Amino acid sequence: MSANRGSPQDFEAVIPTAGKEAVAEFGQRKSAMQRFQSLLHRVPSLVPLIVLLVSILGFGVVVGQRFFSAYALTLILQQVMITGIVGVAQTLVILTAGIELSVGAIMVLSSVVMGQCAMSYGLPAPLAVLVGLACGSALGFFNGVLVARVKLPPFIVTLGTWQIVLAADYLYSQHQTIGAAQIELQAPLLQFLGDTFTIGGKIGTGATFTYGAILMLLLVAVMAYVLRHTAWGRHVYAVGDDPEAAELAGVPVKRILISVYTLSGLICAVAGWALIGRVGAISPNSGQFENINSITAVVIGGISLFGGRGSILGMLFGAMIVGVFTLGLNMYGSDPQWTYLLIGVLIIAAVAVDQWIRKAVA
């Protein structure tokens, strides 16, 4: 029997020359454009990072050296602080192929609850903050149950809760604003995330940070790690990519969805606390458009609206791009409407690029 076994050289001799050439042709190397497309698919945050760096350099040339000052660059972080925190909540939901239209309303209601608990009910400020965080979590849990258990479309659910929470915000607050002076006197902890500190100079020249901006960066770092290096994070991506396949693979899809919406609500409540520090006061009219701002940051940040692809780091880059355009055009003295025009172009371009990148695995 062993005499009938052929050596590798024997088998090679049997393969026709044309067959070898066909195999070699089939395994040809990808073009540079195809490799670049695959790279962008593997690292979706690379596109917004490139746009961010080009934007900073471009405005630095147009506006001048003052745009590169430590104060101006850190001012961008202060401006996008709220959008960045809410963007984390929005990212989690969009990664599951959903969308959260009620993030802004949940944020504002949570801030109003904190203020009412501290000012009207006399609760200690730390306890008032905890009650506000619980309120945001409960609203997120409600959204999650409707999406996961009742199986209603995320767009419809969050559109409805947006209106409900918005109405509750005005009814509960009775359209009243709690002033900054009153908060500073009775519950200064509510304004803590708006406090600033300066590194490398005095205020107006050195790098100036708010504690809310630092919280935003820490939150992005923690959630980026959780999504990439924990089982829960991998399940979030799996649910967004293909929920049926994920369920067949043993992923508890319903529990993952409920946990995502609950965590999203909690993060929105954190943004509500930061909003008090950013504005100084507590108003039912503050931050009502953060649902749109957060979606803008997510889309420009290279996160696919189809779910299952993208990173929170990309969302942060997307939020900062908006901040760079806003600050740069303001320093240049342009009409503010140019900001909306350019951001609109970026949104459409980002979706087009996402479609092109998806072809890398099509």
C-alpha cells in the first residue's frame, strides 16, 4: 500500500501548468485602495481622526496661531462636553442597530429632578444626584423593555418617550428655572462638573479644563475598553450585527438590549448633572437638541447606523469635529449658519463613506 503513495513532487507533477497559473491569479494581492478600504473597516475611527486633524490644521492656517493656543484647543473639549457624554449613550444604542431620540429629554429631566430634590425637598446634594441618576436609569430601562420584550421599533419607542419625557419635564418643573446663585448657595455639588482648573498658565492662556470634560474623557475610555475587551461588549456588537445569529450562538439578546438602554439612560442622567455645571442653572429648556447633536457626533464619528460597527472613540472625534468647526468659524468671524451647512455636508459624506467601507466585506 505504501508503494502507491505519491510524494509532494509527484502530485506537483500531476497538476497542469495552467491550473497553477489560475490558482496564482486567484490569490493575487489587493490593490492599495482595497487595502485602505479594509483598514478603514477594521479601524472605523480612523476617518473621523483624519478629518479632525485636517480641520484643526485648516483652521490654524485660516485663523492664525491663536487657534493653536492651549486655551482654544481645550475650550473645544468644554464646548463638546455635554454632546460627548450623551454621545456615549447614543453610541451604545446605535451599535445595537437602534436609535435613541429621547436622550436629550432624559438628560434634562434628570437634571430637573436633581435640582428639585436638593432645592424643594431639602435632600442632601449627593442624594439628590443619586435620585437623578436613578430617574435616568429607570427611563432607559422602560425604553429597553419596550424594544426588547414588546419588540417595538426603537425609533418609534424613543420618539414617543421623547415627547412624554419632554412634557413631564415641563410639567414637573412648572416651567421654572433654578438660578445659579441659589444652587451655589444651597447645593454647590450640583455645579461641580462645571468647575474649571488650569494647567500651564492662567485662565485665558493656559490649558483650561472642566471636571465635566475630564469625566467625558474617562467615560469614553472606560466604555471603549468595556466594548472591546469584555463579553458584554462583544455581545453588544453581535446583537447589532445580526440579532438572530447572536441568539442562536447563545447571546441573551433581550437582556443585552435592556442593559444597553438602561445604561444609556444612566449616562444621560450623568450628562444632566454635567449640564447643570455647564449652564450654571437648572432650566427645562436646556439641552433639548442633544438628541440631534449626539446622533451627529455618532454619524460623523464613523459609527454605522446599521449597527455592529464603530467605536466610542470615533464618536468623540466626531463631537470634536463639530466643536472645531464651531470655534474656528466663530474666531474667523463667519456667519454661524456656515457651521450648520458644513456639518450637514459632513453628515452626508460620513454616511457615504460608511456605505463605501461596508463594501470591503460585502
